[in-house]
Amino acid sequence: MATHEVTFPITDEAEILKLRAGDEVTVQGHIIGIRDRTQIRIFDEGVEPPMDLRGAFLLHTAPGVRKVGDKYEPVCIGTTTSARMVRFTEPLGAQYGVRAICGKGGFPDEAIEPMRALGMIYFAIVGGAAALETTQIEEIEEVAWEELMPECLWKFRVRDFGPLTVGIDAHGNSLYHDVQAAAHEKLKELYARL
């Protein structure tokens, strides 16, 4: 396991390719908050996103915020479960150049090959760490599609966001797959003893 610091959005694919499943990463720069309803608008309804997603890090979130004047301030920026959004992974990478996705619970095996082919990674984050995550967001710089509140597109400026774990890397390795495979083998051993 190695430790890295990566700034998003990235312009050099090598930044993603150096990361391996199990590595620890701290993120600087910008993160785009996204959730189910936003992705349904983009892919099922065919509406182009109003933010540039090239090289982006997407965080599965529907944040708690408060509006102060014409700006939003973070109250609680937590993550949501990613598995139900796996169908959007390939088009996010292929059509918009997204390079990283982060959420809770991981992605199923169907995400591994598209992520490998498109040079994408999945970051795992500890569930329940919203209080810490919120302190690592310096500012909400932009909000698009406010009518979808809180499932808007959010542009967060972050400092020292993480640490995150690379759950799926751009080389076809997945901690989630490895854990499932090990669990199935252990189950076989247990059944054999019965």
C-alpha cells in the first residue's frame, strides 16, 4: 500500500494509473457532488451537465447545506451508497471524461472492466465520516440544477479530503471483488465441515 496526494480535476492520466487498489489517497482541489436524480437527468433525459466533468472526481452525495445570501454553506456533506448508481459509471467516463468516483459501499464487479478500460478509479470512504468530510470542504463554489435540491450538481473546493482508499483501480483490481471471493471460499470451508 502506498500513500498519495492527488489534485482534481486531473489532466494527466498517469495520475490515476499510479494508484493501486488498497492505496491511501488525500485529495486537493475540486470535487463534484452528484447523485441519482442528477445522473438520471443527464443520461435518461439527455440533458448536458452544466459543469465540466473532464478529469473530475465525483462524490455520491446529497449534502445538507444552508443558504446564506446567494451562497451555500456546508452543514453536513456525507456520502451515499454507490451500488445503485453503477449503471452511470461507463457513460460518465466515456462521454464526459470522469476519472474518479467516491461513495459508500463500493461498486459491484460490473464496474471493474469499464473503469479499467476508461482509466477510472473508485475511492472508498468510511461511512459515518460526514462530520470529518464537511471540515475538509473549504467552499461550495457552484451549484447547478437547484430545483433538484439536494441532488443538484455541487462544486466543492477541498483541502486534504480523506484519507480515501482506492477500492477499484484503473488496472482491473477491486478490493470488493477480493473480499467477496475470500468470503465465498471461507463459506465453502465452513460448509465442508458440517
